[in-house]
Amino acid sequence: METRTALVTAAALGLGQEFAVTLAPYGITVNAIAPSMVRTATAQRTVGADGGSSRTSARSRP
């Protein structure tokens, strides 16, 4: 799960940087927010109470 999270984060930030460079000449600014997980009851059921080391994914749940 950590590898996918790192890849998605890098892609989101890279896309944000590319948009910022491309749109800067037009006076447009860009903000990018890195994806993350918020600790909620649903997230804990999906990832596990230990924060993810159980390797449980939402797809494996019925």
C-alpha cells in the first residue's frame, strides 16, 4: 500500500508542478494537495487498526 501511495503522491505533485509552469505565463497559479488518509472509523476498518501493516485492502472485503 505504501508504494501505491508514494506513486500517487508523486504523480499528483508532478502534475501540479507541470500545470504551474505551463500556466504561470498567463498569471494563473496552481495549488496541489498530496493525497493522504484521514483516520476515521471507515479508514481503520479498511486499513486496519494498526495503520496498515495488516495489508488489508478495501477490495478484499465482501
